[in-house]
Amino acid sequence: MNLLRIFVLLFLACTAFAAAAQDKTLRIVLGYPPGASSDTLTRLLADRMRPLIGQNVIVENKAGAGGIVGNETVKAASPDGTTILLTPVATMAAFPHSHGASLRYDPFKDFEAVAHLANFQLSLLLNSEVPARNVAEYIALVKKDPKMGDYASAAAGSLPHYFGVLFAKSAAIEMTHIPYKGTGPALQALAGGEIKAAMFVLADALTLVRSGKARVVAVSGGQRSGLSPEVPTFKELGYNIEGNGWYALFAPAKTPKDIVDRYAKAAIEVIRAPDMKQRLEQMGLEPTGLGPAELAGILKADYDKWGPVIRASGFKPNQ
């Protein structure tokens, strides 16, 4: 067999392998139930990535333990390009500090950074019937009636839960976290008056706020949100707490770089498309569209940032 024939056969074999890989369905795992902004973002991304990568793309909701089940699912998946994870900052940058040795994954060793998709702010929400129009009035109510300090979030150990712990400490009030099984049930409880306050991703709270069943009294960013420019930040109000969340894509460790780069390129193209940007902004998200190196740097910075804060807060997963 001459050298040219060998090269041709090798080329055909590589081409066939690449084609077979691209024929495989890509599964985007989300560690949360349907109904929240993360689910909407994941499904929009999946729909628009299909034609760009030439593969079928499906979304698989693997809800449980505040997102941990989804992360563990992807950690255990084969690094063959058929599974990636969409997750918020908390599971990667906060949980390693708050959950310690009980966490069965390492955000740096068990995953490959793919793409940073969007930032989001957190918000303090009050049921519309609560007689408090601002944070100061709410704090006064809690001091008179500790039951008013019960607050909901979509899951124990989520970033909104943790941010509520920070707020309570900063405001020197007692607050009790009431975890719900997902964003939908928590929002329903707030709308129905079962619970009077909640800490939510701002994007998830907008429908309830627009319906008049709840009001936002503070947001967590370094500056006010364009969606609610009339609402002050916690920092403006004198509480030294701040923090944006984010959503990003990760692949199992040892996923080949060419696969990571192909998915990153497609995801970034989707996120940066003008109509997609507009849609995400309407949802209360700030689209970013950053590649693997940028995401890795952001993860490390947030991991280093939240560690001391979590330890100082005394936060525990069972709070």
C-alpha cells in the first residue's frame, strides 16, 4: 500500500469519525426543574445551537439538591461531546465552600469550561399585601414580628438563599429560610401569601411583579437593573452586600478541546445574536457570550471571592 493511499484512508477514517460524532445528540443537562429563567435560557440555547453544530440538541432537567444532581450527572458522563452542563455560579463557585467534603465534584478538576452565557441580579421580594414599601420598613416589620422574617427561595443552598443569609446579617435581623422545590412553587407561595418575603433571581420574579402580586424592594448588583431602574441596590441602602450571578456551560473533564471549542463558538454566536440579546434582556438577563478561557478566569475569581464571605457568614447547607 503506497503512502498516498494510506493518507487517503486515514483522512476518510477521520472524516467518518467526525461525522459520526456530529450525528450524536447533544444533551444539555440543567440541574433545575422547568419554569425558571435558567430553563428558558437552556431551551433557547438548545434550539439555536442545533443548526450551528449540525446535531440534535435536547434539554434534560435533572433537578435536585439545589443543582448538585445536575452537576454530578455531567461529571459522571462520558467526555465524548454528547453531554454538557448549564449551571449558575452557585454550584461552581459557592457550593465547594458551603458544602465542603460532602460535595462530590470539584469545579476545576471535574469540568471543562465552555462558555459564559449571561449575568443576573438577585432581588428581595415582598408580597404585595405586606405593609412595607422599602427595605427599611420591611426591617422594622421583622423586628416587631419575627415571623415576617421567613423568606422563600427556590432551593436550599441556592445563591438567593445564601444572599438572604448575608442580608439578614448585614441588617442585624433574624430571618428564617423556607426552601421550596423549585422556582414555580416558591413564587406561588409568595403570590398566595403563604410566605411574605422571598429572595429570587430578578429575572424569575418579573412575571409576579408585573402582575402586581409582589414588589421588588432591592437588587443585588453593583448598579441598578435596567429592568427596574427605580429599585435601589442593597449597597445604595447601606448594606455592604453585592453580587451578580451568572449562567455558563461546562463539559465533563477531558472532553477534547476541539469539541469544547466547537460548542463554545456556537453558544457564543447564539448569545450575541441581536434578537437573542434582546430576548434575554427582556427576561432580566445580561447576555455576555465569553469563551472557555474567559469563563475559567471568572470562575476562579468568583471562587476566591465567595469563599471568605461564605465562611464569615457562617452559612451551612441545612439552614
